[in-house]
Amino acid sequence: MKALEGLKVLDLTSALNGPFCTTMLADHGAEVIKFEPPAGEQCRTWGPIDEKSGESGFYAFLNRNKKGCTLNLKNEKAREMFYELVKDADAVVENYRPGVTKKLGVDYETLKKINPRIIYASGSGFGQYGPISHRACYDVVAQSMGGIVNLTGFKDTPPVKVGPSIADHVAGIYLCVGFLLALYHREKTGEGQQVDVSMMDTIFTLLENSIVKQPCRGSFHSGREILIRPLRLLTFMRLQTATWLWVSVMTGCFRSFVM
């Protein structure tokens, strides 16, 4: 038996951070029902596309182990169908821009009247409140505004985006953790609640020592100057296959490495 078997999750997510969260829930046994608009969600067209089936490998990776259906939430009858499912659901997960769910009639305030135990997990670029909460966001925007692009690359290069979409992925992990915390809270109190995870805030939590070095030093220092200086990437040897073997050694640990 998997840890989350018996839980029903209604999935209104699209693209990356939300689907990544609900995929983890599904992987661990939750019954996840994914709802898409009639035209399908956006990442159904994102590559790579399988040549035989014509389907997106990206979409399949992020939506495995889920049930799926089409539901046009702009339609009153469709909303009533969704409300019926909410009555015995454990969670709703969504990553619309803040304000959209209220327009659709599927916001937390509406759904908790139907089911006070519902856990409502919201992922977004900039959170559910604040002066820029209404803005759309993709990973590179969150990485840039969160500051991590200034910690990658080298001292004499422009800021560099981290390769994978870490703002989306880690925000999805945080959203999953938030859901589990809310589930534990509900076990003790019987009350559901809303979980709010921002991609930009997520990136800020990953800045590691840069967060504390700035106030401790009392002045601003380039993040790449602080973090990259102790790290040296050393060429160790060239193999007969003409490929290079690189060894990454932290200078502070070099003595213990060679002894």
C-alpha cells in the first residue's frame, strides 16, 4: 500500500510547477483527477513529441499516474459537476494566476463552503497577494527576480540561468510539502486550509549563504564573486579516447582529498 492511497485530489494545474506537485502525489498513491479545458492544457504541445503517437513526452512525464478529463469551467453545468466532486475530495491543486479561480467560481472561499475539509494548494509566480501577484510567470522570470541567475556563471560573465526549470520544480516540491503539512493539520483539527507557494519566493530560499552573507558583511557583494571563488574546476588528465575527465574540488577540502 502506498502512503497516499485513499486520497482524492482534483488537479486544475497546467504547465510545470502544479503538475509536478500532483504527479508526486499520484506516484505515492493518491487518486489524482486532472481537468483540462476543451483544447487541452498548454504543455500537450511542448517537445519532445513522440513520432509514433504524436504526443508530448513532456506532458506524459508530468502527468503520469493520473486520471484525466475535459471540463470547461466557464460553463455553469460543468462547474456544478466539479462542485459535486469537491464534496468528497481531499484537495484541489491549481496554478492559475491569482484572481482567475475566483472568476471561474472555483476559488478557495467558494469551495470551502462546499467542503470545509478541503485542502486548496495554489502555486503561482508571485503569491496570492501583493503588488505583482497578478503577473504571469515562467521559470526564467522567477530565477531572475529571485536572484539566482547572479550566482551562476563566472565573475566576468553576464547572469546565467540555471539549466533545468528549478523555480518550477522546487515550487512544485514545496507545494507538495505544503499539502502534506495541511493534511497533517487537518488530521488534528478537522479543518482544511489554503497553501500558497510562489516561484519567486522559492528561488529566494535557494540562495543559500548569499542570504546571510550580505547583511553580515554590511554591504552588497556580487553573488558570483562570493560563491564561485572557493570552487576550482581542475583538468585532471586526458584519456586515450580523447575525452576529458574533469574533477571538481573545493579548495577548502583539497588537503583531505589528496591525503
